[in-house]
Amino acid sequence: MPSFDIVSKTDLAEVDNALANMIREMSQRYDFKGSNAKIERNESVIVIHADDDLKLKQMHELLQGHLARRGIDAGVIDYKQVEKAAGQAVRQNAALRQGIDKELGKRIVKEVKGG
């Protein structure tokens, strides 16, 4: 039986471009004026800082929209637990999935082989 490899990589350059466009849009939007909201990428983790839960939700929507425009599926983002910071401020880490985890790979191989 022939073998095959499953490869699923996220283009980090396109993620950086999407984040740069998002930062530019946030600097021009009225609802983000005077806000301490920011977003940055460290390796394969995106760190989102927002003033409150509403801003965090708006930043999620912006991020998903900008990633979609750059041809990246929003499903590559794995949002972690929201952490409280000073006052109402919140912080959230979002991991960028690189590849397919071992368990999912095994299930895919099993389905393809018909077992």
C-alpha cells in the first residue's frame, strides 16, 4: 500500500502582513482611539491586549477578517484562556497551529485506509 505525508503549514509572513494591516486599521478606527489595545506575534503565538471584553471581541473579528483576506483559514488560530490584567484590561494568547497533531493524523490515516 502506498504511503503519503500530511503537511499543513501556516505562512507566518502572511500572518505578519495580516497583523500589520490590522494594526493600521485599529489606529484609524474611531472606537480604538485612545485605546491601549495592541496585538503582536512571538514565534507561533499571537498575544492580544485589549481594554475590555468588547474590544477583545472586536479584535477577534478584525484578526479573522484580515487573515481571510491574506488567504489564511481562521481555523489555524487556537484561542487560549482570557487573562485579566489591570482594571478591566484583558490579555489572551492565541496559538497558531502548525501541522496536524499526532492523534488527528492517526484518525485521518485510519479513515483513508478504510479501517
